[in-house]
Amino acid sequence: MSKYRYFFHIAYKGGNYRGWQKQINACSVQESIEDVLSKFLKEKVHCIGCGRTDAGVHASQYYFHIDVSHEISENLLFAINRMLPPDISIFDFSRVDSKNHAQHSALKRTYNYFIHTCKNPYLNDISSLYSLDLDSKKMQLAAQLLVGEKDFRAFCKTPDRHNHTLCIVSKAQVYRSSDNQFFRFEISANRFLKGMIRIIVNQLLEIGQGKLSIDEFKHQLNKQITPCPLNLAYPQGLYLSAIHYPFLESKNPANKCVMLDLKEWISSELII
């Protein structure tokens, strides 16, 4: 039977899910989408995602692919979206060559982590509240140490489950609003490890508070010394923001679905 491969470009709020990957006795983004597509397309559908996100983590741009036995009309997009939960949205989908893979063909991934320092009930589930006085310049100096090909074993929850812990980071940047109430950390790399970004953000927050020096952070990174205790930043501030493929140009910009409440961060000034 002939198979047709489709790439789906989506976004989701992760607060109601135990992450992307399907799990036993837990609600996942993958399972929610597979159930809808299987019913709609009248065949068993298996979604291959571009990566995993932890429980409570969001994706303002995410891709998965499926293989089906018949072509899918683009006119069905609205109907499929109506069947999905309100916190999952499909922007578009397109047929691709069978050699293109949502996970293995990705060249680069970008994540953003959002922080607000003044309690706001409207931001509670889409950003992380840290009522802290942060030195963003020190945080940025530390972030720059991440750029390049580095061994991130120290900043991984399960390093022994990976074939290796090398990652090539092309960007690591701290932003803040002019009133110091909003912060954003952006990082791009060819791959990420389990818990890596939330561990790094926690370490940057420690540096911003003066609890950890830049030299100590550098020593942890270079000597693969795992922080003790190994703490992770809150999940709700983390967004998978962009996936880059050599064969695919998205019709929708990254962060399209980020709420208007986050506009302060999108236009925040650069910390040097």
C-alpha cells in the first residue's frame, strides 16, 4: 500500500499535558493529536515529533510527521482544528518526501524561557514567576560561555541515557525589559539533552542573584561537574520556539501563537 508522508506545523500550551510523548495513564499532546487524526482520517495514525517536551512545557512552533495511505486535502485544516483541544493548534500541513523526518532532519532548534518578576495572574501558566532582583549582565556573561561545541553532561538529568552529551550551541542570549520586570533567555543548538535548558536557566538565576559566580558556572561546564543539588527552573516558562529544516519553509513565523501578554519580552532590549 502506498504511503504519503505529511509534515504538520503546530503549537500547543503544555499546562494540561505530561509532555509531548504518549505515556501510560497520562494525558500527552501526541496522544491527543493521534486520537483526533485517527478518527478523522479513518486509519491508525502515529505522530513522529520533532522532539520531546517535558510536562508543562509549551511549543510555539512544533513539527511532527505522519504516514497515511491516502492524500489529505488542505481544505480539511479547519475541521481538524475544531476537533482538537483548544490548547493545541495546527497552523498548516504539507506533503513531503518520505526521506524527510520530523526529528532526524532538523538542523537546529530554538527555545525561549520567559520570566516575570512581579506577580500577574494572567501570566501564571505561560511564564515563570521569580520575584528576584537579577543582575542580567552577569547572566549574559555566563550565557555566552555556552556558545560553541561543548559537553553539556553537567547540565543533563540523564546523561548516561544519551549516546553522547555534546551539543553545538549557536546562540545563547539574555534579554530584559526596560523596567527589569520581564526577562527572556533564548538558546539555539543542534540538539538538547534531557532537562538541559531548565537546568541552565536555574544556574543563570543563581548567578543573577549572586549565589553562583561566573567562574563556578564555567568550572561546572568545562569539568562536567553536575550542580548539587540539581534544580530545574519551572516548566511553564519554557517554549520550543523554532525548528529549522533544510527542505521546509514555514508559512507562519515562530512565536506566532505566543499571547499578546508576552509582547514585552518579544520587544525587550538586549543585554550586553
